[in-house]
Amino acid sequence: MEVYRQVVTIRFAELRIREHVEKEGFGGFWHPGIGQEGLQVGAVSAMQDDDYLYYAHRGLGYAYAKGMALEALFGDLLGRRTGSTGGKGGGTVHFADASRHVLGQGGTLGSSFVMGAGTAAASQLLGDGRVTVVFFGDGASGRGTWHEAALQASVWKLPVVWICENNGWALSARFTEQSPTEHVADRAAAYGMPGVVVDGQDAMAVHDVTSEAIDRARRGEGPTLVEAKTLRIRGHYEGDRQPYRDDPVLGDEIPDDPVHRLGEDISDDVRRGIDAEARTLVEQAFDAALAAPRADRSVIFEDVWA
């Protein structure tokens, strides 16, 4: 029930952002995660509150599921002072909340791998029992940083879980054009760790697989590579016309929609009530973010260390 509540809230948030981008424009890039909300919430729901999260760049489901407020997330996207970065964001990849152990992303695609191995190494040295979870896409799995981090994490048995959201596209390149293996998880064997493939449209299946991987990491048995098979419903970014794509999964078509799959086990009355509450929450948070003051340019000098 709680997973459904979070997933449907994120779906409405995605739709509200898309509406704003289409009507008003956007001071940055929005990489829509619509259709992938189920795997994001399913995985994050398996984490403890003090586990570390590095999210991928498609959507805001991870951060919301980890406890960040919608108003703060919207504020980041809209460049408002109420955003978690105080307005320095302006795109998908700039959420952060240390109190929730949401550590954001690196400034370059693939840098989260080595940062994730770093926080996992810190947890191992401190003995704090925390696990680091790093999300990434199938395209990022080809970065050299992934192989470096995967190797060392396995050698040192670091408490980290790698979760690949394989939606079949790396910007405009099909997965079959960029990988010699059928699954990203096939590569796990080279680093002596388990590789698990799961249906990314089944939020509870992702939850179960991630729970097992997190428990393994917390026991000191090292990392696991989880590959959640999903679909990219929209373009690489909102506004991408996708001239490179001729498959039928375009527009608003969501095959095997994770929202509907979760809703099948909830009575109609309860589901309608949850949906209504989620819509209201999203609208109130978005309106509050729009009404908040814009960030002054001077914020670029804040939170800078030499």
C-alpha cells in the first residue's frame, strides 16, 4: 500500500513537471522517469533510513522515496531558494539531502560509481552498518568508472549495491548496439559478485531482490549487481522528438505499467482515495515551489570550499 502511494505520487509529479515544461519551458533539462517509478520506489523501500543513496538521472522517484519533500524537489527543478540546493539546481541531477543520506550524483555521468564505492568504504572502516545503493542506466554501465569501482568493491567486499535501470536506451543508442552481452548483470561474474536480473515493472519483485542484496552487503559479503529491465517511455529529455526511434513505446503508452500492477491488489475505493490525496499533495507542493523566491545569482558562491 505504501509503495503504491509513493509510486502514484511520483507519477502525478512527473505529469505535473511535464505539463510545466510544455507550457512554460524549463531552465535546464528534465529527464522523465515516467514508467520507471515502480523499480525506483521498490528498490529504495528496501533501504534503511541511514543507508546512502546515489540516484540516476531519470526522474525524482528515488529522492522522494528516500524521504525528500516534494516542495524541495520541485524547488530544485525550478531554481527556487526552497530547493534542497538553495536554487543552484535547474535540472534532474541536482537533488541532495545529507540528513536523508541522499548524496545526489556526480557532475559527470559515471562518477557516482567511484563515489558510491567511497561511501561504502567509509562505512566499512567506521563499522556503521550502512549500505550504499547506486542507481545507473545501461549507458552508464559502459563507463570506465563502473569497472574500476566494481573491481575494488568486490576485492574489498564493500557494502554497496549496484542497480542498473536498463530501459534499452543510452540517449539515442539501443542497448543491443552498445553491449556484447544480453544482460548488464552478465558482467557481474567477472568481478566475483552475484548478478541478478529482475522485472523492473514489478515494484515488489525489485524490492525483494534489493532487500536480499542489501542484507548480503550488510553482512559483509560484498556487492551485488541488480539489473532491472524496464522501458523508456519518453525521450532522453522532455522535448526530445526521438527521430532515432521507431519502436511502438512512445508518448504515453506504458506497457505493463507499474502503477496499474500495484493497484491490482488494492480495492477501488482505497485506490481512488490514495490517488486523490496524491494529486492534491503534488499540486500543493508545485504551487508552493512556484510561489517561492527565485535564487539570486550569488548562490553560486555558497557551499564552495577551497
